[in-house]
Amino acid sequence: MVDTRDAGPLQGCLDQLSSSGLAPLAGIAAALHQDQHAVAQGITSPHNSGVTESRITDVKLKKRITGGVLASYFSATKSY
């Protein structure tokens, strides 16, 4: 689908995942089905958001790293 930018088989793939009997795959299918229009747009669009997604991932990683350090600092200095 992605190589040919054809979102036609998307519904069939989601149906197969939903009826697979595997809860994790059915969950993914349900999430994709809720936002199926955006998924289809992402498959068919000649543009990608790779740079944006990379920056978001970078910011989230820095936030997690900093949050972990600050969380341990605050729990060590907390007085009761």
C-alpha cells in the first residue's frame, strides 16, 4: 500500500487485523480505524512528515530524560 500509495486495501487489512483473534492487533486496527481518513491521507500523500516526527520524538526523549532526573531529585529532597 505504501509503495504504491494506494489506500484501497486499507479497510480489508483493518478487517483482517480486527478478526485475527489477537488482542494487540485488534487494538491497533481499532485505533487506525478511528483515524482511518488520516491514515489513508498519509498513505496517499506524496509528502511526508519525517522531519517533523523526528523533532517531536527528540523533544519527547529529552522531556523523558529530564523528567526522570527531576523526578528522582524531587523525591530525594521531599520532606514529610
